[in-house]
Amino acid sequence: MTEVSFIRQNHTRWKSLEQVLTRPAAADPDFLAENYMLLSDDLAYAQTFFPKSKTTIYLNSLAVKLYALIYRNKKEPGSRLLNFWTTELPLLMVSFRTEGILAFILMLISVAIGLFSGLFDSDFPTQILGESYIRMTLDNINNGTPLAVYDSNPVLPMFLSIAFNNLFVSVLVFVSGVIAGIGTVYYLISNGIMIGAFLSVFLNQKVNFEGMAGIWIHGTLEISCIILAGAAGLQIGRSLLFPGTFPRGYSFRTGVKNGLKLTIGVFPLIILAAALESALTRFSGAGLWLSVSVMVLTGCFVLGYFVLYPWFINTRRSHDSAGN
């Protein structure tokens, strides 16, 4: 192979590595390790057949920088789990910020569609949620206990049922992203419309905020988990449709792997939401303070951990990299 053919064959991959090195804080360790091996092979080939070429000098410099980045990012096995929660997952949120914003907007718009459709058409919630569920909800409202459904079953069976259902929904929202992101968009919209339709029932029946506030004891976390799973699913779609300088297959595998990490990262929130819904929502009648307190605390946690903390840690790493 001539030097020109060698450069033409690998030029795109080398340029992609250069781009990664300009943003080391967002670099994926697995991507770095895999491409370091490929780059080492390229360097060995160049040293054998073009020992005094500028190409060899360039590859050697690139390999040194890549090795330094890998060594700096290396973590001890014992801290792997801690590193996932304190660094890896927050940095994933930085790279997923576009998908996260899009998932949030889709959810917000679809909730509004469901809400206003239900307010202007009283039959709409029945079409979306089913006649038996709406009849049960109306009976509870008329009996003065709008959230009675939450204390109709023992805590443990209810917890297991809710947790399994919500885990299934989140995984479904994520996995459906393999259909070029279309499946994720569909499930985000359909879930949002159901939430909006459900809220419209309470508003149509003139249930005040205190009467329905118990929903948000668990609702804040549940909706946040759907949005985050949606961001993971949209990431799959983007990696498939817009691979950038990477081979489409590699881009897709990376998108799936990173999306799966985010989806797994929200599992504890899903479990916590199920625990709150099964054990605490039934006591929402004890006072508005309980519902508002839990809603504010869970909302602040989601905002802090998935939005503010990722921004902070990414900014700090970028400053550290610039200082080096």
C-alpha cells in the first residue's frame, strides 16, 4: 500500500481522534481504548514502511496524546461504581443535553395536548385511559377521596407492581429508540398525553390543588424517569442517523451502550418513585405540606443531579484540562 492510499484509508478516523482530544472531558474510555489499539497498528505500519515520513511523526504524536488521555482517565477497579455515579453518569448527561431538552419539550407539549383535549372534550380521558379507570376515579372524587386508589392495596404488592411497570415503561421508551428514534418519540408523546388526560379529569371535577397534590409525591420522579429514558432512546436514534465521522455501526453501538448506562442510572429513581407511590401517597390526606415537601425535594434532586451537577463537573474538568 502506498503512503497516499494509507492516509486516504485512515484519514477520517485520525481526524475523529483529533476532535476527541480537543474535548477530553467528554471522551468515552472504551472508545479511547479501542482506537488506541487501532492507532498503534497504524503507527507500527507507518514505522515499517514509511519510517521517515511526516505521517509517521504525526501518528506518533497522536498516539502519545491518546495514551496520556487514557492513563489520566484510568480508574481503580474498587472505585468503578462510585465513579459511575459521581462522574461517568453526570458526564453522560452533558453529552445527552440536546436529547434531554428535546425529550422534555416533547413531554411538556404532549401533556399540554392531553390536558387541554380533556378540558374541552370530557370524553377524551375515557378514550385514552379506559372507561373502567375513569369511572373508578370519578367515584373516588365523588366520595371525597380522589386518591383512594393508592390505599386500596397492601403496600408490598402495590410497590412490586408499580416498580415492575415503571421499569418496563422506561426500558421500552429507551429500546424503541432503535427505530431511528421514532419509537421513543411515540412513547414520550403517548405517555405525556395520558398524564395530561388524567390531570384533566381532576380539573373538570373541580378538585383543588390540595386534593390532587398527592399525585406529585411520586409523579415528579416518574415523569423525570420517562424523560431521561427518552433522552437515552433519542441518543440511539441520533447515533444511527447522524454518525458523524464514525462508522455507522460503531456510532450505533456507542449510542446504545451510553443510552443503556443512562437508563440503568434512572432505575434507582424508579424504585424510589414506586416506594413513594405505594407507601406515602396514601397518606397525602394528612396535609398539603407532605405532598409539597416531597415534590420539592424530589424535584430539586432531579434538577441538581441531572442538570446542575453535570454542568459543574464538566466545567471543572474542562478547566483542569486547559490548565494541563
